Amino acid sequence: MSEQNVIVQQVGNRLDIILNRPDRKNAITQQLAVELRDAFLNVPTDVGCILLSGSGGAFCSGIDLKVAGADLKNEPLTAWVEVHAAIYQCRVPIVVALERYAINAGAALALAANVVVAGETSFLQVGEIAMGVAAPMCQAWLHLKHSPAVADRVVLVGDRIVGASLTELGLVSEIVADSDVAQRARDVADHIASHPQRGRDGISRTWDSLRGRIDNPDEWFANLIRKF
């Protein structure tokens, strides 16, 4: 495997961004966050869709506490907030291939996507409440994309959400056989990328008019961390 923590490769007008720490279930470190931030900040202009996935058959197990420490003092993840600001500022649609699990910080990445394809046994879990801490990046995307009722259910119960419950809550777009997640996600990303750029741009501008835009995403996401 490559020594890169994040692999970026363009396939036609689809950009694959792959979390590449399979030995740690793609757990997030400072270096991975830096590479992931840079990947989203440097998306080529001819890309029509981004496919975000994890190597080794799993999406993301969250922050690597073995490296960072339980209190994140061993290796503070200063770039993690910058990742989410970069994702917010990225105007290219994002598809996530949710294989096996998206836990805590990994769930935040899945929640940030426009379309999520999950396996029939895959689960998403925002479990920070059981650790006695907030879940600011997960809460940010739940606030931006979901109703308060769904957001509260996800962060306050803190359980594994799997199967039909994922689609019923609107947390993923579709459920397929576990073995089909990667290919189906590629197919969806390629289909989105095949549409005319003016169509994607027009939809983006219309959403901006309806939903509004955060003026300073870097400050907005950072302030969610500074409050604690």
C-alpha cells in the first residue's frame, strides 16, 4: 500500500479520495487530516463528482485515539476543523461509499456528503455522548442537512444505526449488498459527474438561494470547537 494517508486519483471526471490507513481502519490522525484537507482544497476544475471511500473494505473508525490520546493531547488534530471547512467550501458533489462503519469523526465525513451508499450491515454511529464529550463536526452537518428531531436522535441516543433505519432517518441515500457498495458508489458518482457542469452549477446556486451560505466557514467550524 502507498505510504500516503490519503490517496487522490482522478478517473475521467470523477475524483477518488481514499482514506488509506487500513491497518487502523482508516482512523484519523493529524497527518491524514492535513492530506484530506488539501485534497478538498485542490479539486481539479474538470471534476464533476468526488467519491470518498476508505481502503481495506471499511470507511472510517473515527479519530485514532492510540495516536492522539484519549484527550487529543498527544497529537492535537488541529487540521480536523479545516477538513470540514474545506468540504463545505467545495462546490463539487460528494458521494461516500460507506463500507462497514462510519464512527464518530468518520460519521462526520459521511454526514457531510451529498449522497451516501451503504452496505446492508454497515452502520453509522455518533457515540461521543457516551465518552462525555460533544460531537461538534457531526452536529454541524446534522444541523446543516437534517431536522432537529433527526439530529437529536442521532447524537443523544448514540447507538449504531444500521440497515433500514439509515434510510428512514435520511442519513444515507441507499442500501445495497455489502459486496456491492464500492461499485454502486462509483456508478452513482460517475452518473452525477456525467451531467453538464451548468446543471450542477445551477443546482448549487439555487440551493444557495434557498438555504443560504455561511460567510466564513473556517471561523464557523472553528467556533464550534472553541466553545468547549
